[in-house]
Amino acid sequence: MITVLKPGPLMSIQDIGRTGFRHLGVAQSGAIDSNAMIIANRLLNNADNDAVIEITLGLAQLKFECDTVIALIGTDMKAHLDETAIYPGWTYTVKKGQTIRFAAARNGFRAYLACKGGIQCEKVMNSRSTDLAAGFGGSTGYALKEHDTLAIEPFTEHWPKLGAFLPAKREVIRIHPSIHQDLLTQSVIKQFCAQTWHVTTQSNRMGVRLSNQSQPLSHSHSLPSLAVSPGSIQLPPSGEPIVLLNDGQTTGGYPLLGTVIAADLPQFAQLKPGDSIRFEYVDSATANNAQAKLDAHFAQLAIALKDAAC
């Protein structure tokens, strides 16, 4: 068992998320950085979809009530296991009674903590992810709070020291062309990619809001609601785009500037208020190549972990 001593600004239980329920208005939820979640689980020989703890910004503290092994992935939060510094990208053996403390995030926004065997809680719609807006999933349906307890299976066997890298950060995010290209005009589309956008403080797990005070893409278009998904880039009348993330709604009436390719969507997990970002439109071949490169990263990890186990 793990006891939450201090939850920080936002800590929740997440797995890969819910699929197959968007027609019912159910958001995907799940880890914003699915790459980090999967890598953390693989370092522990967990199933890829085992639930992990997503930590936002840091400033949190957890106490372990049993022996286990953990993997920590994501941005550096100056974490300490008792008085010993620990670093993202590695596995660590934890003894009963030890405490892990996270300071403020550095050069990013989120970290993921996996435990051997995964975080144990009931599945809702085939997922353990917490849907923060609807109030279900996870351990209580809401963000973790002080004194919450999380069930894990004790693990007392030896575990090798293992580490892994996350895919590299990108400054330019690749996107599929907009289905509303003709409505928005080529001028708006080109202007969107020509500008540098900044993440605003209104960003959260539902979406990353972007601003550019010099040249917002204001418009007066109104559309019937259409299906949207994580990665959809909405353009409200204010002209400040919103990149929908895992907790985003399932329908929307704003025109779309495009859709983030699947390989680049996890990049948004580490964007914090004030960070800058740019976009470029790519064709299907480029998107497929990007996914193939990501798949190769995981294939190399599998080989390395297999060699380490020998």
C-alpha cells in the first residue's frame, strides 16, 4: 500500500485510457504521456497498461507501506527516497516505511511513477484511469488527496537496476491538415504555422490553450458540433487555439486547425505555462515514418531489457 502524504497540485491514477466509449460522451482520460507510462511499466516487466501515478508539477510526497520496486519517468522533480536523491529514467528498490518526496518540476511538467505489479484499483469501462471531470475511475474518481491510500502488491525479490530514455522533445509539432482548411482560408492556415505560440495558464488535462498577442487568429465561424479527439486543434472565435488532450470533450463546434499526429501528441505532457511551440503540416507518409521511429525506440528498449535479464 502507498499513503499519500502530500498530493501536490494534481496527482492521479492513470493507465492508457478508455477507448470505445466516445459515442457515449466518455472522455479517453489516461496518461498524457503514454510513452512515459509504457516505458515505466516495461522497466518493471509490468503490462503496458498497468496503472501508474501521474504527478503534475511536483511538490508531492508518498509513503510506502510495503516493499516494492518503482520506476520513475518524466521531468526531473528533484525526487528523494528518504534522504537519497533519485532520478527519472531509472528503477529503484523501495523498503517498507520509506518516503518519496518531489520538489518542483524542472524543464517539464509531469512525471510518472510505476510500481511493480501496477496500482491496484477497480476498472471502470475497462480502464483504471481517473476521469477527473466525470468523477469516476482511479481510487476515488478524483485527484488524489492527503491520506488517500493506493493498493499495490508487495514485492521483496531482487530487481536489477534498469534505465531508459524517453523519445526526444520536439520544438515543432507535426499535424495533419485541417478538415476546415477551405473555411478558415489559406491565409489563416499559413499564419498558424508561421507563428510561435505560448502555453497559457488556462491549460490542463482537458487541453493546452495557446496565445499569441501579436496576431491572434480571430474569426466569426460557428459550426454544428462534430466529433473531436485528443490531438484535435480547435480555433475559438478569440483566435487562440486549443489542443485537446486526454480529458477533452468528445464533441465541439469550433473549426479545427488540424490534428496532432499520434507520435507527437505525448509531447504535450511536458509543456508548462509560458513554454513556446510551433506547428507544421505534414503528409501521411511523414506521420507514418514518425510512428515507425517511435516503434523502433520501443523495439530497442525491448532488446535492451531482454539482454539485461540474461
